[in-house]
Amino acid sequence: MTSSTLAATGTWKPGKDLPAPGGWYGQHDGAVVLTTPDGKSQVLVVGGVDGKGVAQATGAVYDVAGDAWTTADPHVPRRLHATTVLADGKVLVTGGVSGSPFSPGLTAAEIFNPADKTWKVVAGMKQGRWGHSAVLLPNKQVLVAGGATNRSGDSIRALASAELYDPDKNTWTDAKPMTDPRTGHTAIVLKDGKVLVCGGTVPVSGTGDVALGFCELYTPGTTPGNDSWSATGSLLRPRTGHQAVKLSETSVLVVGGGVPGAPGDGTFDPYARLTVEQFDLTAGAGTWQDVTPAEPVPRGRGLHRAVPLGTGKVLVAGGTAGPRDDVGYPSALILDASGAEKTWTTAAGMATGRWAFAAVALPGTKVLVTGGVARSGLAATDPDADELAKTTEIFDAGSGS
């Protein structure tokens, strides 16, 4: 389903281009919002890939009010890293991979200070990893979990290990490992500091992996060493390349994801429908319910972005049916999850179709998107290099017809 400019909700306006094009394929490596001492909003993007898939040692800060990017390059090139805003407003960047996809991954970590736009190298993680999650806990520590590392010279393995970073002490300590190894998963902090981890993949060969439906909950310890992970309700459909959005302290939406192909029963699922599931922490050990709106039936997608648009609403934008030989979707939808019956509304489409891009919610009902992959493989000018975008667009849900 493509967006109709005649009946679309909201509008997109162009912003200034990124200093250089880039793509972000991870769940936790995308844009983050910064707040200046005088209360203004800025957006930070760091690392990512170029058209050849090479990790970048680039960073940029966008001034929302001034519509301008300034460079803020980190020390280490990395992709599939994690970017986490700390309690003091600084930004921690962890792990990722700089070289071969079969490398052990980076232990390196560094912190960005938005006050003077400088980077500082800090203590490295105990385990090199990429495709991991990293979230800020109520106790101001950062929980890093899962991800991938090398298994051999031509294969990788998923990790179950987790560790905690204390910014005040600049130290890493072991956390309890997850119940299941996974990479490319999502992680959302809920009530009482519990963290919901869901989906992702597990490698099963040198070139193949399978999507996971398993989910689990992390419970922080009241004293060091008594934290824990416990299995919770499984997704109704295994998912990778999906998006997770926090609705409340006890509820999470998961939108889209998956890879076209045989899901195990021999049938073909070419993203026929954009499915949505909702997690309820208060229902027993935690359960998932299919809350996919009945009408319209929009096209499914992966490597898209889902960003909150205020109470109970989510902007779902871009994505692809498959990251090979494809063109990014320009279409966008608004999912209204505020009531018992969820609904889709067609939103205005982006000027540039894209997937694996950076997207973040701005104050009010606005969303910024930038970069990403526009075309790949046979759909690109050069089949050996992805066509990356460096354009920036800002969606305003409160404008338009």
C-alpha cells in the first residue's frame, strides 16, 4: 500500500542533508535525541555503513531549530553498535564491528558529550559483540545484552551474555546471562526497571540464521549479583528486522519484521500483511496478543522504523520486502493503538524511499528521518554497492489534510 497525497495525514518537509550518506541496520544503533542546557533539541547519529557495507567513523549532530548538521566524529569506526542516552544527557556507544562480519566484534566504548561535542574513550566491555541491545536502567546503569561474535573464521554465533556499565565508576560488571542467545533483538525498559527482550535471530550456519519468537524479561537486582532473566510469553510470529514501541509501563507494540521465504511449514510469506502484536506485562507471566488492524491491509515490511507520535499513536515509515535487489518504501502509516480496536491511517509518503535509516521522535508530533538505503543490488546503479541516502525529512502529524 502506498500513501495517497490526496487523503494523507500529516506532511513531510525536507531538512538539511547529512554530511555524508549512511545506513543503520541495527535495532539500537540509530539516532538519539539530545537536549541542550537551554532546552533545545538536537539529534545525534554515529557510525553505520557506507554503500559497500564498510563501518564508518563518522558522527553528526542536527540542530532542530537551526536545521543544520555539524560533524562530531567518534574515535572508532563501527556498525551494528548500540547508542544509549545516559542519565546526565551524555551518550554511550558500545561494541559493533569494524571489519569482517566474522570478526569477534568490538569491546570498545566511548561517550559523547553534547555540551562541547567531544568524544571520550571509556572502559571497554568484557565481551566483544555487535547486534546487541543496550538500555538505560532506573539505577543509571546501562544493560548490554546478547548480540553476536565470531564462531570461526567463516561463521558467527549469538550470545546470551549480558553486562552492566556504571557511568559513575566507569566499570563493567557481569550481569546474569539471558535464557536464550540472540542478536538483532529489541529491548524495552518497563515498570520497576524490568527489560523486555524479544525476537531477533540465531545463526544456524555460516550464511544462514533463523528468526526467534522467544521473549524474556530482565529483573534488576536490589544488590549486586541478584539480577535475573526469566522466560515470558513468545511472539505469535518469530520476527527479525521488526520494531518495538513502548506504549506504557506495562505494554509494548511490535510491528512488522521477518524475512520473506519459507517460515518452516513450506508456505511462502511475501510480507502479505503488516502484522502487529501487543505485550501485556500484567497478564500472568506476560502475554502477546495479535492486534493487527483489520482494514486497510498495508504491505508488510522489515528494516522499517516505528516511532511514537504521542499517546497511543505510532508512525510506521519506510522499510523493504528484502534487502537485496530492492527499492526502499516511501510509504508511511499511522497506527492508532490508543483504543481496544487498532486502526491504520495513511500518512503522507516520504520523498525518498528508504530502509535501515535513522529515525527519532521530536517534541510534539514530529519525527525526523535521515540516511538509509534507497536501492540495492540490481535495483541500484551499481549492483555491487547500495545506493545510500543522505537526505533528511521531518514528518509533522499535525499538519496537512
